[in-house]
Amino acid sequence: MLTGRQAAILVVLGGVFWLSALAYLRGLPQLLTDPFWNPLNFASTVSVAWTAVYLIRRLAGLAPEQLMAGVGLVGAVVMVADGLVLNWFPRVYGPDDTVSRLAGAWLLWGYGFSLAAALLMARAGQGAAAVGGDAPAQSPAAVTPP
């Protein structure tokens, strides 16, 4: 479970990430519409998503078992903002429907990779905790042979 302080930090991070993505989309819409830059833009999102999850974990002080909930809360904030904007104010993302549609696709792509990165980081963190001795040891009788 997240603490109130962690939840507040995560909501603020959601707002900061959303505004950062908005500035990127408004400043460089050609990265979405150009046939050369569009695939590179999507590919580079993988490292951005990984970095965002790392920042979420560090800045909110999340334990491995809290990471999915934390990234989910940030995702909820940014997806609600995106849904609101895409439905009622689509020109916020760009000058026409093509840019708005591609912006929505890019944002969903980034959310998907962020959730995947959070899952991988959480599993790696929980595995490291088990190796470090934080998890209770299993009795030999509880281990099922292959």
C-alpha cells in the first residue's frame, strides 16, 4: 500500500510527466508525422519509459512491491489528462487530427512500456530481496521437484 506522502508525490510526478510530454508533442510534432522520425520516436520511448519508472521509484521511495501501484497511479493521472484533452481539446496536442491521433498512439505506447518496465523492475527487486535474505526461507518439504 502507498502512503499518503508517496501518493502525493506520484500525483505530482504524473502532472510533471504529462506536461513534459505535452511540451515535447507541441514543440516537435514533426517527430510524429515524418516517416523517418516517427519510428525512431517510438523506439526511443522505450528508454524514456524505463527512466520514468526509475524516477518514480526513486523520488517516491517505493519498495519493489509498491512499484506497480505507484506506476499505476502515475499512469492514471496522465491517462485521465490525455483522455480529457483528446476528447474535448484535441488541438492541445497538435494542429490537426493526424498529429492528435499519432500523439495518442505514442502516449499509449509509452504507457505500455512504462508498465512493462515497472513489472520487470519490481520482479528484479523482489528477487534481489529474496536473495538478500529478506524473504523467509522455504522448507525443503515445500519445494516441488521438477
